[in-house]
Amino acid sequence: MAGGGAGAGGGPSATCEMPPEPKTSIEIAGSYVDQFGFTAEISTTGWDFGYAAYTFSIVDNEENYAIARNSESDEYNPCAYSTFVWHMEGGDLYYCQSVFSATSECAALNAARPDSSDLDNGCGGAPWSRLTAN
């Protein structure tokens, strides 16, 4: 099994074991394009931007987040975990990838969530991305 680079401060490497399929399907599954023209394919098993793919391990439709393992081929954070959070406002769907490089599912799950009340700066100081059905 391959591992990602060690975390900051010599922390443990992420592993590339595939997570089990989540028990709940993500409610926002579909094909989208963001305000920059990038595509996002969201399926029952993962989130795919074309240049990076993520496999869901936890989906919580009530709290609007999913934890996913980064693909082994991820250029910057292979096999680490990411957190995707989505928010509906005014009929528009927004998302924030608030965690990119957690070394475990637990670390991604316990990380602070982005601020959906601030769509301009609430995604770690950056704007949330708006998704439009493709």
C-alpha cells in the first residue's frame, strides 16, 4: 500500500486503503460546473473534478458534508482525507472543500466546518464555489 508524504512536523502518512462505501448516498449527486468553468461530477461514491478525484467514506445529508479520501494520484495530498461541505442559498448550490490534507478520516471529521453565512470569505478565508447543474 502506498502512502502520502508525511504531515507537517513529521506526522504520520495517509494510507491509500479504499474506504468502505458510505451507507448514505449524497443528496447533491449530479454533474455541475462552477463559476470558473470547472466541472464537478458528484456520484454516490465520490466527487470528481477531472484533475482530482475523491472517494466518499462518510456522507451526512442532514449536516451537508461528506468526508472523502483523496485519490492516490492526487498531486499534492495523495491518500489524505478531504471534507466537502455544501450549502443552498437563494436556489443556488455552493460548496467548500474545507479540508484538503487530513491524515485520517477522524481528523477530517473533527476539523472546523466553514462558515456558510459568509459565502464571500467563509471557506477558509476564500469564497465558496457556486455549482450550476451541467
